[in-house]
Amino acid sequence: MPLKLQLFPRTHRTFITGAALLCAFSPLAMVHAEAQTTYYVATNGSDSNNGSINSPWATPQHSSTVAQPGDTVIVEDGTYDLGSRDGTGDWRIANGGTSGHPVTYVAQHKWQAKLVGHGSGDGTTAIGLAGGYTIIQDFDITGSDANGINLTTNGTAASYNQVVDNYIHDMVTPCNGNSGAGVTAGSGGNNYAGVGHESVLGNLIVNLVAAGGCPGGHQASGVAMMLPYGVVANNIVINCGDAIEAWHAATNTIFFGNVVLNSGRGLSLGAGDAPGGVIDNNSVVQNNIIVNGSGPAIIETGGTGTNNIYKDNLVYGGNTSIQLSNGLQATGTVNADPQFVNNTGTAFGDYSLQASSPAHGTGLALAGIATDFLGNPRPQSGATDIGACIASGSAGTSPSTTPSGPVAAGISASATSIATGQSSVLTWTTKNAVSANLNGQTVALNGSLVVQPTSTTTYRITATDSKGGTDWGSVPVTVQ
């Protein structure tokens, strides 16, 4: 069991809610909306029990046939054999929660409830979700299935699901066109239409490889985000094939604050194959660390748009190339050793940053990503650390001396014309200012924000200097 990365138990942590953010589902804000039932599963339980703390069930599978929106199922320490089933999941979770009332399945102690799947072959998965608004948190997941968790196994109800803080490891995926993944979203057919907003947050994903090395075939993925509005943040992915990828129906994707080690391709973004006709656009790849990859560190493949943003990523060792399409250029890239505290290249390492790391303060915060891999609060604006583990107290920066000279402000949008439901990334800068506000709200002097306006909106950044002088810039985002 990894020791360095074992964390103290904590409450659900995802995104700050708000109409302007890309992902508005927040278990932190919603899970306690009203009193609901807490159930228990234990290795010494029985599925004929009532699921209370003194009368727990025996199997996770039984718990998901009873749990209703807003309920929490706590799985006690021990090993749970999930058996073998078809591609809908060895543990199939057919029903989900509702907006404001997710169903939460959580290990009683982090990584001490071990789930072992015994499926075999293409499309199999240890845990399969068919409903939406479901949280899978704090489990140790392994076995012989092609996938650890599939967020959308069948039907069109499986939106707004989240995989949070799990340890997914040591799986051998098939060597074929599909291969497998630690976490995947989208499994073919109608599962590429009408679903989205899936989140993969703070997981440790280690040793996912394709059978026999799979020369020339599709390598195993740490995370395969195949749907629109997917968020992959704060994960540590070690020894996988395509470590983190977006494909199929992916668009408006966020890859933020991940660490990728000793894998094939680092971060791969694009769309293609079924359902066809999708362009991955308005996506953000920011504040990630990719080390010792055998394939490109960051690459666009298939259908990609002109509004994707690649900034403030660190690449080091192995193949450090960044291959983008449509004339796009990555900005703020750091090419240097990230100086992890203890880079063993395994689950036993410590991937927080040494004090001298070039990743300190060289990234830019993204509003809506509330915490890091370790559960530390992330700044919501201004400068921050690159990677999954920010330094304690790492927050937005402010000037140490009073700036002088003319005050100036400017703002841009990754997309100035979007369809309803799409998003755009605002980026603003100021010069010689002591404060700034965006449409009346105080923000960092320099920052970025993902917005999803429901109607045409003009975003105005106003900078103020020490004498009260102001300057402003604005950008409209038109909603078609």
C-alpha cells in the first residue's frame, strides 16, 4: 500500500459552484443539502441486513440497489471481490442521484476498502455507472477488467458523475483498438450523446499497461475522457500508455494540475471516431507536469478547434515535444526538472514540490478548481504552483511594492462566439495596478476564468492604481 500519498480522511472536494463556472455540480456544496440516509457495507455483513452501522450489508452491489438520491454508502475496510460481469460493470450502479442530491459511495478510510474486479476482455469494467450525479471516492481499485471505472456504461442518464481520490492500479488491458483505462467516460453507442460533465479528480492511477506491450496497438490510458465538458484535475498518473486523453465526443475539456510520469503520450486532446463530426474546441490544458514520457508530452489529434489553450505546463525528460494543430502555440511552458520531494516513479513517491522547484508560482490559477491532490485549498486567481500538489499557503500573488507608471488593463476570450452550453476562457492582465475587478467582482491582477454565459455578455476588467487612477478593457462573448 502506498504510504507517502496516503491522506487523512476528508469531506468531498471538487468545484466551487456558480453559474459562471464550467462545471456547476459540487458535492461539497450539495451533499448535505438535507438529511438523507447513510448505509454501511462490511466484509462481515449480510445483504439480508438493513444496512445500518450495526447491521451492514456484505456487498457494494447490494448497496446500489437500495441507495436513493442524497444517500451515502460507507464501505468499511477490507477486500471486496466484485466477481465478473459484462461491460456494464462487475459492480453495476444502475441508478444515480439528482442535481443537489448525489449518491455517494465512499471508503470508510482512504484506500482501505479494496475492490477487486474479475472481468476479462474488451469493454469490461470493475465499476460501471448508468445513472448520473454519482460520486465514487477513496477506494483501492484493481483486478483483471479492461477498465477500473466507467462513468457512462449504458443509457443517456449518466451525466455529472465524479471519481474522486481513488487509488486505481495494476491492471492489464486488452491489446486491441479499445484497450482500457483506469477511468473512462463514454463507451460507445448512445453513450456519446446526451451525456457529459464528468469529473476525474485527485486520483492516483498506476501501472495500467496493455497486454504483451501491444506494439503498434492502442495503449492503456490512465484517464480516457470521451465526453463534452469533462474535467480531469489533480490526478497523478504513473506508468500508463496514453496517460490522459480526450477523444470521441470530447469538447470543452479541462486538463488542469495533473502529474504524469513514465508513460507514453502525456496529455492527448482531440475528437474522432464515433459519434463523428465532433471538434474538440474551447478546451484548456494548464498547470500540468509531464515527466519522462516516451511519446509527445502534449499532443492534439483528430478534430480540434482554434480556441484551445495550452499554457503554464512543465515538461521534462524523455519526449518533451508539444504538437498542436491549427497554428496554436503553447505559452508559459517550463522546461526543467520539477524537483519532486521524492520521485521514485512509483506509487510510493512523494510528488509534492521542493522549495527550489521551478514549478513554484509559475502557473496561473483556474477558478473552480477548489483543492489540490492533497486537499489543500487552491487559489482561485493569480499565480500558483504547477502540478497536482501545491505548496502550503501557495496563493495568488500581490505586489510587494507600490507600482508606479500608467495603469493599464486588458482582457481576451478564447472564444468570443459560442453556442448555448459552451464555454470560453477569459484571460486578463494589468500593469501598475494595486487592485482589479471583473464585472464588479474583485479578482487577481492577472488571472483566467472559465465562463459559460447563457446570453451574450460583455466582460470588463478594471484596474486601479495607488492614486485611484483607472484603466479598463472589455471583451464580448456572444451566445448564438
